[in-house]
Amino acid sequence: MIGRRSLVMGAAGLSAASGCLIRRAAAMQVLPVPSGGELAFHLIRHDDNIGTHTIRFEQQGDTLTVKIAVEVLVKLGPIPLVRYTHHATEVWQNDRIQLLEATTDKNGTKLYMQAHRTPAGLGVVGTAAQAYIAPEDALPTTYWNRRLLNSPMIGTQDGMLVHPVVRDLGLDPVPVAAGGRIPANRYSLRGDLDLDLWYDQTRTWAGMEFSVADTSVVHYERV
């Protein structure tokens, strides 16, 4: 026969477990994971599609894995002028980044960076960075997490810690791949970085724009 004490202890255990699940869910909701589990962009230069940028989100319990792939090819007729590939993986637990690994190939120049959580903090090393412990609020320049606008940024090409000046330029509808524009806020990043970012009304990454070496402009159109 189940006694009153067993019932009370069982209820307490169930309450504690429920509380843990609620806290985990609340933590994950802080991260702007899109409902479809994916973000994808076309990269446009001179009205031509020159590449893609995809971000896939895989959530298991309190662990979120983010996989990023960028592929760019610019050609003059049959001749490749620019080749760029970038692949990165982020692992988050309870709204805290635990691991980040990235490799980049810029026209044959290889770059890398790695970051992992240690007792001392997030340890970072990369092509342009000797090993260091990042500030606790630092976030990687993967751009899907709008919180990076208020934080030091860890460069995902080479590991360098950057502190761009961020300005809120207000509402500025951004073009999307399907045609037309959607409401979004535009932010200017200057100094250590030189680009503009857009986030839509759900705080989801909606676009990016930057100049390249020949002064032409590349902008992102969300698919």
C-alpha cells in the first residue's frame, strides 16, 4: 500500500523534474532558433547569385548544435576569380556556448579557429589569435544570435576578438529571395568589422551587406 509519505515524496520529485524541464525550455527559448530549424541565404553581387549561406539547428534536450556552411564562387566567364568556403559548428547548453570549431578557405588560404568551455571560461585559439580566455559575454560572429550586437565578438574565421562600433539605424525593410521586402531593423557595424546586419520583427537574422575588395557590394537575401 502506498503511504502518504510516498505520495508526498513522489509529488515533490515530479515537481522538481517539471521545474528543471521548464528552466531548460526557458533557457533554450532565449536563443533565436527559427521555427523551421534552418536559415538560408543567397549571396547577391551585381544582381548575380554568387553563393549560399546555410545555418541548421539541431536541438536535443538542453543541447543545441548549430551547423553553418558558406559556399561562394565568383567567375569571369569560365575562369574562377573567387572561391570561398566556410564551415563551422557551435554547441550550446542552457543558453551558453560550449564549443565552436570553424575552418575557412579563402582562395586557397586556410584559416581556422576553435573555442571550448573550460573551468576558466571560453578558451579560444585561431590563425590570428594565440590562446586566450574570451570575455564571459563574448559571442561568435555567426550573426544568427542578435545578442552579439551588445557583446565583444569572436571572429569565426581566425579567432580574433573584435569590438566593432554598433549603431541602430532603425526600421529598414530588407529584400528576400522570394521577392519584395520584409520589415526589419538595420544595424551598422564599423571599426573592427565593416558590415550591416538586419533582424526581422521576431529578432531572427534577416540580411547582411558588405563591400569587397573591388568595392562592389554583396548582400544577403533570406530564402
